Amino acid sequence: MEPLLVDRLLLIGELFRKDMERAFAGTALTTARVHLLWTVHHSGPSTQQTLARLCGVSPRNITGLVDALVGSGHVRRTPHPTDRRAVLVELTEPARDLMERMHREHAELNESLLHAVAPSDRDAVVRGLAAISSRLEKLVTDAAATGESRGGGAG
């Protein structure tokens, strides 16, 4: 029996998770911490409130993540330029270098994965994956908003 599309997507997600665990084994970085670093890398210095929203976690959770990343030397808190009650979270130079390396590695992996697909099919694959991820995001968001829970996943 041919695997369903959703089974292949689950396998891809699991393979990415395992690769990330391997890449950061022996470091202070976890998947959640790397996600926060990636978010700061792309959004620039941000308040913890903004980062909690962007990462989809609670303010309490973001505080723990930021505290851990301050402790490991990946981020620092700096005064907000216009709100003296707020602080900004920004990458340290080593973390900026790490995120730039990750960005290059993502681009290389992207090319490698696309080369597994016939050149004439690549645009269709990219469009299809964009449509699938958009649809899944909507299903997950709608399910969360309604408190819906189905054993098979989102939707």
C-alpha cells in the first residue's frame, strides 16, 4: 500500500526533528531555543512580548527561553530605545554567525532537496507544498480557535 501524503509529511517532519537534534547535540540549544534565535535573526531585536507572539508561546515560556539563551551567551537584553520599561532581546555576535551559517545550510539543503525532483516538476512541487502548508496552518488555527480535537490531527 502506497503511503498517504500525510504519512510522508509526518516522516519529513520527524527526519527534520532528528537532524536538528543531531546538529545541536552536546550544546545548550534545543529546538525551542533555536526557533527563538531564528525568530530574532529574522525579526531583529524585539521585546519578549513580541517574541512570545511570534513564537506562539506564553510570556512565561519566552522568559525561560530568553534566560537560558542569555546564560549560554546567544542573546543579550538591551534597553529599549523609546520605552524605558521594556528591554530588547538581540543576538550576540556568535549567535548571529550561527544563524547566518544555518541560513546558508538551509539554502544548500533546499537546493539538494529540489534536485531530487525532476526540473520540470520543481515549480509544481514548490507551489504544492506552499498550498499544503497554508491549508494545514488554517486547519490548525481553526481547530485551536474552536477547541476542536480530532484523533487524526488538524481538521
